[in-house]
Amino acid sequence: MTTPVTIAFTAVDFEALTGAGGRVALVLAPDGRPGAVARRLDRAMRGAVTRALEGKAWAGLKPGQALELAYPAGIAAEAVQLVKLPKKASVAEARKAGAAIGKALGEAGVTVLAAGQPKAAEIAMGVALRSYSFNAYLTEKSGEKGAVTIMADKPGDAADAYAPMAAVAEGVLFTRDLVNEPANVLTTTDFARRLAEMKALGLEVEVLDEPALEKLGMRALLGVGQGSESPSKVVVMQWRGGAKGDAPFALVGKGVVFDTGGISIKPALGMEEMTMDMGGAGVVAGVMRTLALRKAKVNVVGLVGLVENMPDGRAQRPGDIVRSMKGDTIEVVNTDAEGRLVLADVLWYAQERFKPAGMINLATLTGAIIIALGHENAGVFSNDDKLSAALLKAAEAEGEGAWRMPMGPAYDELIKTRLADIKNTGGRPAGSITAAQFLRRFVRDDVPWCHIDIAGVALPPGETAMAPKGATGWGVMTLNRLIGDMLED
């Protein structure tokens, strides 16, 4: 499991700064007026910092961006980064500044001069998120990261502020690892094992196997996985950090460890990325890990449905009709619309067993949401304006794009069928909305609920400000903040 880089906060020490190996990063205000320590460093470097700050390259940088001086004279460092950041920077700008440092971080580590910057902890968070690399299957390892030392005005305060952020960063990286893993490694069994290991953090973890799911009547979920050698499972993770007897908040994740589309098989081009179709379950796992690590004072239950959607002689066919745990019958008109079948049963089980105060599910559910929102925003669908508004506010605060999409009874007409109570897809028109309407059928009217379609943001085609190319871990920070703001005292 990838853990965040080691970050230490120390008082400003000029001798340590000039003698530091690896890289040195100076976090400077846009006006190009370095503080006393930076001016001393500039003199040691024979005016190189001043020349850089007077140049066009520095003037053209946005807050959070960096200019690099290679092989500086007069100090031990192999390179110096000049990172532009206003003293009254936003959280997003401070994290981008840290991300610029984290992206360049190598084996030799970095010493960061953040004197005069009140958001040293947020800079550290950016370093932790962007220094991530997934190299588990490279014969010759690359991307190894050294230690990070951040010199701050009040290092103790900065360290205290960063401690809960470090828990969030670990949750994000845990999610990224899960999404980046290949499906021959991250089988349903291996996924469940990794989640069960979080018992050591204080989570209560149960793994429901196929006989238990059959007994519960989860035939919608079981139908998806019946063509795979990997057994379907539901994993239940409980964090009891709140008052005894308080109803928990529920998080539900789609965990399709690989999606071929089943009998409605996908085109070969790009199918290798369907290892990410368990991204919703990965986010739920990352949030639960974060809550346990930071000892959150709240009751939360996380449930993930783990299946593999494969074509086989036993696989579900288009035209099959299955009965959900709720009791509704579903005509499966397309076996590639499988995630909603998994979620339908797990959503209903979450409500039947835990009577949650509210519920959010996450899923890489539709390609249609990418057509609508691209890779910049997750799609948010909800039956509750208050919960939806709180979710969007949390996403904005964390710099994770989210946009509320419409819902309504008119869309139900698209998923009606003469043969069953409902069919599992309404076709191309409003595809992400009809998927949400399908899920809405399995949510009780008195349960505040949001469905988040993360198909576009879980594994975007290129790097992002906070992540290298690959899994982003989108949603862990947003949901952690939402839970903290809305549910914790």
C-alpha cells in the first residue's frame, strides 16, 4: 500500500537550508519580494533568485506554479524551485503550490522554505497528493520519493494542522492504489481481504459471501457476477465514532473489479481501463480508512458490492429478468448496464439493516456523464436539496469538481418495460439521468440521498493538478469534508 511521503515541519534554519541536498523550494509572494532568509539564500546563490524574480518567466506564472533553477551556485542543493503563492492564498492555490513541489520530488527529497506562509499545512497536503506514484509492477522501480522538510514560522502549529490532512491523504492514496491495480490482482476476494485488514484501524468489517447474498435476496447483484470465476461479495465497514444509538450515515460503492460488458460485450479498444470500474467502492474504502485514521466523531457505515462482469456460459443474458432484494423485477436489456444492478441491492440492504440518517453512493456508472461533463466534474443526482448543496459546497472547498444534474418522473418513462417492473437502461438519451432514476427506485422517500457518477473523474486521460496520470482518488476529500462539516460536533 502506498503511504504519503514523510513530511516534517521545522523552524527556519538558514544553515540547514544552504546545506540541504536534493532540492530546495522557496515559496514566494507574487510581488517578488523575498523575506530575510530568502534574501540571504539569494546572496549565497550570487543573485540568482533576484534575476529569476525580475524575469518574464516568473511574471507569467499563476499562483501555485513554479520556476526551476538548475544546478545553483553557492548551495548544496541540486535544484531550486521558486514557487509563486500569495500570503492570502486560497486552499486550492496552496495545495497547487505543494503539488508543484511534490511533482518534482525525487529520491533525494526536498527542503521547503515556507516562512511567512500561513498555509504551510495545505502546502504539505499538496506535496503528499502529487508526489504519489504507482510503480508496483515495474521491474526497475522509478518515482521513489525522499523525505520532505518544511521550514515554517510556527512548525508545531503547522504539524498539528497537517495531522488530520495526512489521514485524508492516506485515504486518497489507498483509493488510487485500488483503482490502479490490475484485475488479475485485485479480484473480488483480494479486494475484500484488503478491506478486512482495516480492522486493525478500528473498523468493524464483515464480508458477505454468495450464499449469504442469495439468502438476502440480492439476485440483481448476483446476476452480474454469475459469469465470473471470482465470487461476488458485499463488504460492510462500520466506524462507530459517534454517540451510541445515533443512526449512521451510509456510503455505498460500486465495485465491479473488471467490466467486459458481459454478453453485451464492450469494444476491445480501451477495455483495459475497465479495471477502474470499482472506483466507487475504492472511494468508499478510502473514506472509511480516513475516518478511522483521524478518529472521526461520527457513525458511518460503508458498503461495497464486489463483482466481476464476464461473458461465460453461465453469464446473465440480455432479456433475463431478475428480482431485486427490494422485490422489484428488473429486465436486463443490456448486461453492460450492470453497476446499477449491483447498487440497487446494496442500497436497499443498507437501508433495511442500518436505517441511515442519509446515504451517498458513488459509481463509475455511465459514459454519458463524460459526454455531459467531461473529465472536470462528477455528476451529482439527489432527492434532497440540503444534502446536495452540502455535498457541492464540500467539493468546491476541496477543489474537486462536481455538478448537480436534473432528475424527475418524466425520465422514468424511458425505463419502463412491458415484461417487468423496470428495465436496466433507457438507451442513449439522458443516459446518466435514467441510470440515476433507476437507482432512485431503490431509495426510500424519507432517506436523504445523493448518487455521484464519477466515471469522468476517477481515471481521467491525463495528469491533474493533484495526481499523476492514472487514478485520482476523487471524492475521498469531498466526502471526508462533508462528513466533518455536516455530521461531526
